[in-house]
Amino acid sequence: METHTLLVPTVYRAAGDEKIVHAKELASIANDWKKITIPVLYFHGDVDDIVPYENIHFSKDNFQNIEIISIPKKGHEIAWKHKELIIPHLLKLIRQIQTIK
């Protein structure tokens, strides 16, 4: 193990490795986003300090069937710290899907 990696906590090294893999995987499916027709719920806090809020524009342009839920004054941790903001939207989506069948 290189000396400089000892100074960086494992969780940060793992996150960095994950981002490299994400970039490669996203590039490999770049031409396929518009083929996705299933309903997509996109939750994004407007003060997310990890994923840029501007990613919403990419999603609007590339998903055919998307509902974007912008959550004011929330960051990246919405899914695990603010379930109460997400669950009603998920239940609504489930009900919509059930009526399609």
C-alpha cells in the first residue's frame, strides 16, 4: 500500500474508486438513456454537495417518463435521513403502476 493511501480513510478511498467505476459505466450506456420508458422518480435536494443539482437537466432531457421531485434545503442524504419525503411518492407510483395492469 502506498504511503499516501494510509492518510486517506478507507471510506473516502472506496468512494473515489466508486466514482471512477460510475463514470466508465455511465459512458458505456450513454446512448441508451432515452430508451428507458418505465416511470422514473428522481429525488434531488437543492443543496446536495455531492451530486450537482444541475444533473436534473440531464435527466429531463434523457428520460421519457420522469417525475423530478426537488426537495428544498436538503442535501444528498435524503433517502436515509428523510424517508418521510420519499415514501408518499413511492406509494403513489406503486398505485399508478397497479392500475396499468
